[in-house]
Amino acid sequence: MNPAQIDAYLGRLGAARPARPTADALRELHLLHLRTVPFENLSIHLGEEISLAEERLLEKVVGAGRGGFCYELNGAFSVLLTALGFEVTPLAGRVYGAEGRLGIPYDHLALRVRTADGGEWLADVGFGAHSHYPLAFAERGEQADPGGTFRIAEAGPDAAGARGGGGGGGRAVGGDLDVLRDGQPQYRLDVRPRVLGDFTAGAWWHSTSPSSHFTRSLVCSRLTGDGGWITLSGRTLTETAADGARGVRELERDEEVLGVYRERFGIELDCVPAVRNPGKVNRNG
């Protein structure tokens, strides 16, 4: 990234350039990213190409003011963090689905981040409703967060094997970690270092396969300033407060839908996206 791109990215987040790549700076950037850059899969249903090349990620998130799903959000965030002096390692995850089944290899992208003050953190701005702040990577006890109680645990065998093949036949590979929220496993991390290009096949599968929940639903979601979430799923607008109270309403007119994308998510669209492959969604992604 050049200085202008860094400033533009920070400007979108509403963040000042940190003096040093510290844990406090990472926490602030992580929270602001969740509040300002939506988790969304609109490109899949608008017929837009999804690219994990660094320049293309910056064009989408910074230039076009869009969001993305895990590969794009954590991919772009990793580029920014690296430019600011953080040591960033992409990690591959497999998301837990129905009956404890694990998703495909390279199902999810998360980030292992080392800071100048000696900390090591799991940063993830691409999992939808998840931790608001990075999690201490080496901590194996419970970690309190506004998004819930989290724990990073040494992985054992999963309950129902793994779908999609690979990954040790349903058993954890040595060193794998499970990330749990309120006692429920969210995803399993392979701690071996990766690069963004390793996730190309996973991004392609999730954006094209009829079996992917991303091709069967529309979602646009972000953290709100009071710690709740706002989500637009097709024409259903859901606002969830920090205490769990929910308000749901259906948007009847196209103008209403486009207005919510514009005013609540900062996304300008010419037409209302339509789901290409409708189906039931079993996880947040």
C-alpha cells in the first residue's frame, strides 16, 4: 500500500494512523472495521468477480466503499495491518455447521497478528457476528468480549467427521485450534501460515457452488455503535440491540431496500440484488 491508500483506508474506518503497531491500536482498528465495513456477499448475486489480489481488495473495500465476505474482509484488513507495521499471518479455518460437521478446507480466513508490544492475537473481521476485539492467541481460558465469551482450545476430533474431503478424515491435525463462542465451536483453525492466494479455491467454491450458503442467500451486516448488529437479508431488515432485543421488518419497495444499503451500510447500488440459488442457511459464515 502507498501512503495515500493507507490514509484512504483509515479514513473509511474513521481511524487515525497509529504511532506504533500495538495491541491497543489493533483493538481500535478491529472494532472500527466491524462498525464500518459490512460483512456482505452481494458480489455473488450481482455477478461481480471476486478477486483476492491485494489491489483488487483495496479497490473494492476502499475505492468502492463496499464490504465482502471473510476472504475479502480479512484479506483487505491484513494488507492494511501489514502496511502499518503489524506482523500478519493468514490462517485457514473450517467452519462448524450442522451436527458439528466441518466445512471445506480453506472454508474461512482469519489472521494471526503480532504486535510491537509483544502480543499475539487472533483477529477476525470477516465472520459476521463474532468477537468485537481480537482474541489473545495463546490464551486457553475464557475471554470476555462484548460479542460473547470466547475460548481458543486445542482441537480434538470433531463430532461428525468432515465434509468435503481432506483435513485428516474428520480428525484434528496436530496443533489445530477450535474457536468457541459461548461454549459453541465456531471454526477450527489450522495454525500453519498461509498466503492470500491459498484461499482462491475456497472463495471460488463459496461464490459458485449450489452447496455454499453464500450462493443461497443475501446478507449485508455490520456492528452498530451501541454493540448491536444491523442485518439486511434480502428484503428483511433486522436490528439487534446489544441486549439481544430484536426488531424485524420487511421492506416492500425497491427504493426502501436501496435506501437501507445506502444509508445504513454506505453501499450505492443501481438495482436490488436477487438471490441466484435460494436455500436455507445454517450458519453466519
